[in-house]
Amino acid sequence: MKLILRKTVSGGCRLGELVDVGLQGNYKMSIPCCLTYTRGAAAPHLTKDMMGTLPEVPFGIQLTLPTLAENQEILEDFKDGISKFSNLPESMLFLSVQDPGTSTPSGYNERQCASIWCPGGRMRLSPDNLITMVKCIQPDWFESLYDGDQTAIRSSRKRTVKSVDRTLNFLDAVLNAKQNSQELKDTQVFGVIEGGDISDERLRSVRETAKRPVSGFVLDGFHGDSVTSEVDKDLLLVTLAELPEDKPRIIHGSGRPDQVMQDIEAGIDIFDSAFPYVVTERGCALTFNFNHSDPEDLDNSQQTTCHEEFSQQSPTVTNNRQNGVNSLCKTDYEIDLNDQRYKEDMTSLVSGCQCYCCKNHTKAYIHHLLMTKELLARVLLMLHNFHHYFLFFQEIRDSLNEDRFQALKARIMLLR
């Protein structure tokens, strides 16, 4: 795998391509981009045919270990990996240790293992366990095991140092196991950067991880409840400044549009797309306007509704650990279809949207489905929210290519 940067604009924004991607080494990915979020190797609420109706579906798919780990024996017997087992399209598979779309309890990691939370409960995971699961799942990329509990509020320096040490030890064990496995010789390992909100520990984590033969980096612990946006931004910039330019950077828990714009400007390449899932689970629809060619794409009534409904609160953090999918907090980038105001609203979710939901159904219908607890409600919302989010990332790449990223950022930040 090789990263080719076509240009760096607007500060640290990186526009380019990852080439020779995948176990076969014959694919490419444009950056910045998001990965398609999955649960159990399938898009939440959607069938493969429904996903096929979406434009600009990301080439990269994010597999979440907590939704797959309990199927290890089945995959071992199958032998051909999750791609064939789940009939996934030709794509790049990235395996993440935690699920960014759900809440993960803190305080359960140990010296020799970390914890993941599966449908059946807690599972202890050692580096050897991770390697065994990677062999069964057969992803193109996977992130090393890490101890991310330092993201809890007011973590001590002692706890943060321990977190960085454990994460580096996990990485060494994973790299050693990979080196001794013929099956994993072409699989890419991403190192995880820890350090909480302590700058020198972040730098130690970055510098030590960069010394290892990793293919890329995962920035963990940002945009959580433990750090303010100002501290968050400064830490991210300091961290990214130490990373090599020729390797991709992934961040978890940064899905809100304003966070995405700020992180791309700082130099992040790849995001997850758990945010549309979190929005869907609370019965909301993404409605923020990013279309530069048609300023009226989001009609005035929708803009007013969105602004008035959430103007009394700042955009909320939908981080993977602290808030989780069941958070009642909403952001200025969405509308809540549970609200009675939509009971007789016969307009589409977003005027001019070409997704199946907007072309065929109204806000009133989605509200009715939510009130009657019909499964179809989240099917339609997930379809729309993925559609909206994926086009947002395409617009980001277009804006970078056409030197209008700052105009797009200003539009997105105004919606907060």
C-alpha cells in the first residue's frame, strides 16, 4: 500500500489516493474519505440491494470486532473469511477493535488484555486472541489492540502512562505474531495513538508507534467528554505534526460534520461513518446543507426548523465511549422525526434529495412509522442518512480539488 498526496491545501488538508490497497494489492481509495460502518459485516438496517441504491458508497468497509467476535468458530470452519461469508462487494475491509457506534464501558482493561463488549457481554481480548480472530475474518487492514481507558474524565498521569505503555506492548505482540504468520503477510497493521489529554504522553505514543513497522495510524481518544474542543484541537495538531506524511491517519468518534471539517483541516485522512447510524437510532434525519451549487438545496422552512429546535444547545459529542448510541442529545445537523411537529408535514426529509426515502416518502410518514414502532422507520432513515453522509464526503473531496474547502467549512460551521 502506498499513499500518493496530490496536494495539501487549507492548512493540513490532504487530498490524494491510497494505491495498491487490499490483500490483492490492486485497488485504490481516494482521501479524505469515510468507511462504510457495519455491524456483523452488514450495514445496519439495510440489505445489500438497498445499499446498492446509494451513490458514492465508500470503497472501504469498517468491520467492528464486537459484532463479529462471537462468530469466531463459524468463521474458522468456513475458512474463506468474512468477505465471502457475508457476500461483501469487492472492497477494502478494515477491522476495528471497538465499535464506534455503541457505548463502551471504561475500567475493564488489564495488563495482558483489553475488553470488548459483544451482544453476549464482556470478552477479554489478548494480542494472540486478536491475531486468531484476524486470521478468521481476513480483513485487509486491522488496528492493533489498545488500552484507551485514559479517555475517562480527569485520568491521572499515572493511568495515562500505563495506557500508553500497554498499547505499545500490545502493538509489539501483534506485530511479532503477524511476522510469524504466513497467512497475514499481506495484511496491514495500524498502530493506535494514545496519551489522553497529556501532551508529552501523546508525543511519546506517536514517536514510539512510528518506530514500528505499521502501515498507518489510528488516533484514539479525541472528541470525548474528557477534553474540550480547544484542548482537543491543540492535541490533534501536535500529534499529527509528528506523524510521517506517507502513511494514512484514521480517527474514531469524530463524525459530526463540524468535527470532520476541523479534523480534515488538521490532516486526518479516514473517518468512520457511525454518526449516521447514531442519528438513525434516535429517530433523526441528517438535513445539513453542503451543496455549493444550490444554496437553496435545503429549503428555508427546514433550515428554520433545524436551527430553532437546537439553537439552545451546542453540537453534542457522539463519541464512542462516553455518550453512545442511546444518547438523547441531538445536534444542529439533524431533525428529530419523533417530534409531533412532523405529524402532518408532507414534505421530504431534504428538498431535492435523490435517496429512495426522500423520493418516495414524507416526514409525516417517517413520524408515523416511529410512533408505531415499525422497523421500516429506521430502514428508511438509515438509507437517507448514509446517502446524505456519503455525498458530504464526496463534496469535501470536490471542494479540496477546486480550492473551495474554506467556503464549505464556513457553511458547515454556520449550522452549529
